[in-house]
Amino acid sequence: MDGKTPDYDLEDRRALTRPDQVRALAHPLRTTILGLLHERAASVTELATAVGRPKSTVAHHVKVLADAGLLTVVRTRRVRAIEEAFYGRTARLFHVSLEGADEKDDGGGSPLDFNDFEVAARESRPAYLEGQLWGFLRHARIDEAQKEEFWHRMAALVEEFDTLPRRGDQVHGFAIGVYPVADYPQLPPPAGSDEGR
């Protein structure tokens, strides 16, 4: 392995265009499974051992991811007369793209009914309490074009982080986002400006 890819072939990027694909990412256990499969292909048994959950639970979540096209069987092996499947990601990076997609709800909630920041807040708390959380929060009044350009730069940074060689001893989280703030205070227009007239 070159350190940048797992031990199986996968696409570099895959656009998620269906609500079920986006919802498949909404469960923390499923995002953990996807993260583990950045390392190498794994069986349900190996994944269950890694996350400390019952095989039946992990098998259910693996099926959800596979049905959504995020996982696939990359190889099998025979274990005591049973064929054991090893799963891998279908792409190194998944990104949400609703262009040309049906954005209507199909009964399972909003296509964007998940929040990575909720997961990041929960899992980063121990690091915060131990003084090991590096983070910044900034606000700026920017227009849509600036927001779009900044988003593309952030997406490139996420892709860079996602393709780092998996060789350290400690897993690190990386959360990034840009969002509108409804109630952030704003200065009134300067005295004598046309804005106030």
C-alpha cells in the first residue's frame, strides 16, 4: 500500500444525489465504519470488534451503507465453509450534490437531515476538557460569491485531510463549516451614509 489508499480499488470522489445516500451518513456508527474502511477492507466481524458493537447491529449498518452505494464487497474468503465478505468504500470522498436530483422527501426525513457539528461537539468534549482541542470560530459579513469560493477552498482542505496517509497512533477529528448566522449583531449604517436614508 502507498499509505494514501486502502488495500482495494475505489473512486476518488462520488457525488451523493439521493436522500437515502445522504441519510446513510447521518448515523455516527455508519460514519465510523466508513472512517475505518479508509484503512483497509474489513469484514462485519472485524468492524464489530473495532467498534465494540454486536455483529447484528454492525451488519445492519453495513447493509444500509451498501444499499446506498457507499460500500461494496471488495473480496471474500472462506471461513469454516462460510463465505466471509470484506467491505470497502466505493469512493475516498463522498460529497452531497443535489444538482439534478429529486430533493423531495421520500418519507424518511429531509435529504440533509444530519449535522456533523453535533457529532464533532460530542466527540471533541474529552479533548476540550483535557486542553487538546484546537479550534476557531470567526464571523464575517460576506456575499454569496465569497461564501461559495470559501466553501470550495474548505472542500479541498477536507479532501486533503481525507487522503492523508493512515500511519499515526491517534485518530483525530477535523470539523469545518460555513453557515449563515441569523441573530449576529450588526453595526448601524455610518452616519451620513445613503444606507440609512
